[in-house]
Amino acid sequence: MHEVSIMENTINIISEKAKENNLKNISKITIKIGELSGVMSDSLIFAFNNLSKGTIAEGAKFLIEKVDATAMCDDCGITFEIDHFNKLCPKCNKFSTNILSGYELYVNTIEGE
């Protein structure tokens, strides 16, 4: 379960940013997770609930924003949704290697006082 190590790093990032911005407590954290990232949201929430205890992030609202996986066709130029197994353009049926989104995994916002 690599979500535990991801959350350890996330809490470290949040703690560093809170210190840089003189925040005494964190009320809300939003992260973005791409559909193709391989991260399980439920496991990440579980890890946050356990690893945030005793940190500046304890008690903060933890939100996950899902990012759809999309690609752009190199031949006809349209943007379309993809998944792990299907990256074929729905218009011209060509395989696309131009992935636009879906691999995101980052802290998007931190709110606090």
C-alpha cells in the first residue's frame, strides 16, 4: 500500500508550507489525483486519518479532486477521455501517446490560520 508513503510525504509538505506561511493550524487540504495515477482514494483517506494525528493537519478536512484521463490525437487533433487500456482516438481510431491529464498527484490547496 504505497498510499501510506504518499501520505507521509504529503503531511511533510503540508507541515513545511504551513511553517513557511506562519500557519498555526490547518483547516482544509485539497489534493488532486489523476485517474491513471494508481492511487486508491479510500486508502489515502485512511492513511491521512491515521498519519495526521499529532500533526498540524490533525482535524483538517481532507478533500480529493479526481482528474479525468485525457489525450489529444496527434492525427486529427481532438481531445478525448482515455483509460489504462484504451488510448484510441474515437474519431480516427489511431493510438495516442499525447497524454494530457490523468497522472496528477499533488497538493492543490492548503487552508488554515
